[in-house]
Amino acid sequence: MDSAVVTPYIGASWTINDYAEGDLGQFNYNSTNAYALLLAQYGNGWSARVGFSYAMDRSIDNDTEDYRDYSPNIGVMKAFALSPSTTGIFDASISSHDTVSFVIPGMNESKLDNTEYSLSYGLNHVYGDFVILPKYKLSYKSFDTGGNDGRNDITHILSLKIDYPLSDSLKISAFTGFTSRDSSSGQDSVNYDYESYDAGASLGLNARF
């Protein structure tokens, strides 16, 4: 294999999640996310990565930490030049999720521990100053702890992101996505089989240092 260029990356984000409909305001929460990874890029278009991520959800009303996730992960990616302005991107990854769910003060559970396998394919199309990024992702999660042992989730995600540069280090991004999830129950006596569907849109400002 060709020699590689290895680049370290670190990042973090903080998100406010407010429910706009009904009486769900008591479930509003803030999300904190952070990651670190090493990316090896090869001259043949392949890249490989190994990393670690952290996620935490905190209730706004109760000021309590409701969920925590530590996740080591590995992945590979291949970029294909489809035309002078369009690149296809294939990605595959495996991640292990070590979680803590806080049920009531003083009690917690790790029932959401899982191993996740994902595949995705997307396009990066340059149109003038705009960068258009449609993407499809398939995710399979296998749960292995407590009553969730044996539970499996299959998730399909279809998304579209459009970036527009405001300067060399600042860009504005518009995003929309649709998610469908099919979850089978594990060993709990209650049947938790369900299907869910979600659609949304967002507008963001990204700075690079």
C-alpha cells in the first residue's frame, strides 16, 4: 500500500435541544460531544481512521446528567472522482458504545451498550461557490447488556447538506435529513419492538482555526 499522510483531529460541540410542540418542554436537554482521531490518507484514494468519542445529554429542567456514551471506533473511506466537479465517497466503520443511563438519582444502567456497524455513500458536488452533499447511511446496532441483550436496531438515514463559504475559515451550512429506525426487543418481558420516523432541518455556522 502507498505511504500515508497521518493527521490528528480533535473537535467538540454543544447543542441545545428544545421541544417546540405539546407539553414536552420538561424533556429539553443539552448535548455535549467531543472526539479525537487519527486519519491516515493514502495516495490511492483510501483512508483509514481510529478514534474515540464522548457524548453526554443533560436535562435542562432538572440539571441532571441523563445519558453518557464512550465510544472507540475504527473506519475506512474511499473517494472516487466521478467528474471534475463530483466526488463519490464510500465509508464503513465499527464502533463500540459503553453507555450509562441515569434512571433516577443514585441509580444508573448500562442497558444501552451496543456495537454499531455502519455503511454510507455520499456525493460531494461543487456548483460555483456551493458544495452540495447528498448522503445515504445504513446503521446496524447489536445490544448486549441486561434486558436489551439480543436487541437489534436498523437505521436508514438520507440527508442533504449545502455549504457556502463566507471566508477562507468561515462557512454557512444548511442541512435536512430523514431517518427511519426499526428496533427489535431483547430479553425484557415487555415487548419493545417499534418503528420510528424523523425528519428535520437545520442552519449552522462553522469556523475553522
